[in-house]
Amino acid sequence: MKALTANRLIDGEVVWLDRASAWVETLAEAQVLEGAAAEAEAFELAAAAVAGRLIVDPYLIDMERVEGALQPVRLRERIRASGPTMRPDLGKQARPRSSAA
Amino acid sequence: MYRYDEFDESFVSSRVAQFRDQVRRRLSGDLTEDQFKPLRLMNGVYLQLHAYMLRVAIPYGTLNARQMRKLAEVARTYDRGYGHFTTRQNIQFNWPRLQDVPDILAELAEVEMHAIQTSGNCIRNVTADHFAGAAADEVADPRPYAEILRQWSSLHPEFSFLPRKFKIAVTGAAHDRAAVQVHDIGLQLMRDEAGAIGFTVFVGGGLGRTPMVARKVRDFLPETDLLAYTEAILRVYNRYGRRDNKYKARVKILMHETGLETLRADIEREFQEVRSGVLDLPKAEVDRISAYFAPPPFVPEQAGEADAFARALASDPALATFAERNLAPHKAPGYASLTISLKPIGEAPGDASAEQMELVADLAETFGHDEIRVSHEQNLVLPHVRKADVPEIFRRLRGAGLAEANAGLITDIIACPGMDYCALATARSIPVAQRISERFAASGRQREIGDLKVKISGCINACGHHHVGHIGILGVEKKGEEYYQITLGGSGDENTSIGQIVGRGFSYDGIVDAVETVVDTYLGLRQSPQEDFLAAYRRVGDTPFKEALYGTA
């Protein structure tokens, strides 16, 4: 189980690819990729988004289901998805609403 | 302090215009990320975990109130209301938008600041003793030489694409507060028997994944040869430094692989080629630059002033504790250098809010001859304050949460941004520092422990200087979990040593207990309260600490 993430070019915001091929600011909206074909298709979209100057540095992250909720396996990616662990007032964790890139 | 001349002003302004155009071309698609990345890095712009990061240079850690206010304004207008002062005496903003960076750089240029050479394989911002020009034990002010090196190295065409980054530090006192022996070049100012100024020159120090203490290549380099000799070192490094492996590209590896005698001979040979030419440092130029750093007009100590200060301390224990830890001896009678700790208990080391920056700017203007320093220990310093003004400064600092009396104590922790911000980090640093700080929060306990430097890095690159911590902590990722390795006995002063790994690492939950075990072991074995942690460690070695931590040596 994976998701495709990147940073938005114009402001560096962490984004993920969603089911509608948009780049969204919240992990909960990310498309879960199962299998090589889905990953390859996602990378094609990412390549187009890189060429279109929307995102930079796309890469796959491992996901897992914990108590019913999807979350990144690595702490690094969990921090990217929420914000600095000692500053709940900063980053995505500080804003309840999401929006598409 | 140094003021830009017309050349500096036009150089920085044109650089801002150049980068504005580069950002425009990136956003319009004329530049790819591969083309743009080296350009943004040359202007201090990184891409970190959550956002871009802008690193702004604070040459040799010296700035004035106007500059500090501008940093506060940038924090408030373009960032999230705070900045992070770094172990290289710079400041980082963690949340700027790429499209805003040209405007930020333009604002910084208004107050003679920039982000040039804060990244990339060039000569980085030259660092210096944070008590420069003030310290009672100073041989000479290192800042004029740091400034000369800055001017010489800025966009030096020959040294803009070195094998790897290159860091120079200068100290003006025998007691090294600038950690010169863990820099690529370390310069220690001294006088010869005739009283002439010169430098002891160290080469090949560094931290990172291969920590090494620099080797002395010159006992005494005359002042006039500073640039010629530095250029010779850089030329030798540029020619022989490895470019095949970035992890073996620093000059410390060249020193290690080549050997001191051979490398020194190479440097001397090159030096003979370049000396007595355009790089000779004319006395008039040294004097011209030094004039920018002339001491402020110190007010002679008035009769009774010292007694009044002593009475103030006697009547206010909190002030007395603050003075004991956060005042450093000054060369002028009645003055002190005052450390403003950016390590309030439980807070992120090195962070300051825009409001705190503005308060420090106000204090510098009102009480400190308009001078502020950033220390490599991530604190701020008012280098020249009258002791008579300390009670009022303390009162105002306390109102802003900046009066922690912990300079040099266990809670005065260096910590890199770690995995809470940094794309390279493998573990968190700041929360570990915060938890240690909270564990040892009691002022009496800290002071009972005494001088103790704890330094934390969130990855092997060692931005938190853990190798030279009396207690060093290195965070790594192991099987998806954060683990923290403890090193003991490191030091970054004139008796530099690299800390030794004490044993297997500790979990995130266990690291604070482990540090406490180390501290309690020290308290149990020290010969007297005057024997500080490092002295005790050097006397007994690591065996008692291993036994305490692991139950076996």
C-alpha cells in the first residue's frame, strides 16, 4: 500500500496525489496505490505535474492501516503529513480544512 | 560594525534582481528544477519537510538592532512569526513561499543582509567568537579578519565550486569559544614575542559522519599573510580534494589521507607561489576594516557603581542567578557581555519569536551600543552592557520569557532542527532537547550539576555538534524507530576532543532517563563541585558510565 507525495513548487506545501488526479494538501484525501500498475500510472501523472510546474520531487511512500485509519509507515512522512511534533500550532495539524492544489 | 560601501550595496542588489529573475523563470517554466536547484541553494533556499527554508547569513554572528528588527518583520510578514538561530550563527526561516523569497531578499538587502554562500560547495559564512570585541581574555578582535575573509571569499571565482562546502572560524582568545578546531580552517589570533598580530592555523577539522579534530599547520602566520595562506590552503584543497564521493570530499579527509606533513608541504609550496603579491594584506586595509569594529565609547565606571550592582544582586536571588550564569567578563570596567538564552525550559533551542527579536533589538539600542551577536550555541548576546543596567535588562527579558539563567548549563542545549523540519534528518532532536530541559528544569539542580554541554543531532551530518558535546546525542532511524546514541567526553574548545560512543542506543522514550543516569553517575563520582563533567570524564573514562547505563563495562 503506497501513496505518491511531493512538494508544491510555488510554496513548498506537502501534497499527495488524490483519486481525481489532483494534488491535495491532506493525507486523508490521498489515493492509496495498490500494485505496480497503479504506481506507474501515478508516476505518469506526477511527471506531468512536474513538467507543468505544479510539484517537485515526487516519490512513493509506504502506507499502513492503523486502527482503521491510513497513515504513513515512516515517522518522517507522518510528520510531513501533520507538522512539527512539538508545534501543534504549525503545519497541516493547525488547519482543519483541506483544499486541492 | 561593518557597513556596506557602494560596491557591497550594488553587488547585493544585483544579486537580488538576478534571483528574482531566476525564480520568475522557474515559475514560468524556463528553468527546470534540476537547473533551478543549484541557483536557489546559492541563495540560501532549501526545500525541507514542510516547506521551503531560507537561511540568512549573519556574518560572524554580528548584527545591529535595525537588522534584528528586519528579521522580525520577515518572520511576521513572510513566515510564521519566528526564526531559528543556528549553530553557524545564521538564522533560518522555515516556512517561506518560493514566490516571496525575492521580496524577502530585497527587504534584507535594505539592512545590508543577504543569503549568499549559506549553502553550496563554497566558502560559507565565516564564524567567530560571539564575545568578539568585548571579552576580557581577548588578544584581538577576530571580526576584522572574519570580514576580510568574507570579502575575499564572496563569490571568489576559483572557490565557488569546491569539492564540498568549506567553513572557516576565527577566535580572538586563547579560550576558544568558536570551536575553531572542528572547522575546515580554524584561526586563532595571537601575538608573537614582539607583539605583532598573527594566527595559529588549523586545517582539516570537521564533524559530520567522520568527525576529526583539525591539525595545526602553522604556529604563527603573520597578519599580512592571512589571505595568501588561506588561498594556498583552498588551492591545495580545490586541486586534491576528492570529487568522486561527497562523503569523502571535505578537507578533513584530504588531511587524513594525505597526512599532515605532506599536506603542509603542499600548502607551503602554494603559499610561496601566491605570497608577496596582490593577496598581501596591507596594514592600511586592516586598519580601515578594523575601524568599523572600533569599540563603542564605554562609560567609565562610576564610583559606587560596583557596590550598587552587588547590592542589587544581593537583594534579588533570581537576578543573582542570572548574573552568575549569563554575564561574561568584559574588557571594560563596569561592563559585561550578556547572554540571552534562547533555551527557555521546554522550548525549542534557538527559536525566537518576532516579538522577542524586537525586544532584543530594543535592548541593544537602549543598553547595548546597538550590537547583538548570535552564538554558535544558538543564543543571542548583548556584548557590551553596563552592569548597572543589568537589573533593568533582566526585568525586561523576564517579561518576554527570555531570562533563563542557564548559559552553559545542562538545559543550554544545542539541537539541530531534526526530523521536525529537516529533509535529511533521521530522528527528532528538538523534542529530545525539550524533554531533557524539562527534566533538569530546577535551577538549583542545574547549577549543582554545573557546566555541562549537551548537543543533539538528528542525523549523522551532525549540525547539532553532538561529537563535541560533553554529552552528545545522535538520533538515528533503526527499523523504523528513532534511536539515540550517546557519546561522552566531546569538547569544542581549545582542548577539542571527539566524544566516544558509550554503547548501544536508547529509544525516544528512554533517552532522557539515560542522560539522567549519566548525570547522576557524574555527580556520584566527581571529586568536588569544582570538577566539572568533562574534567571528571577525562579523569575516570567511560567505564563508570557504561556500568551505570548497561550494568556492565
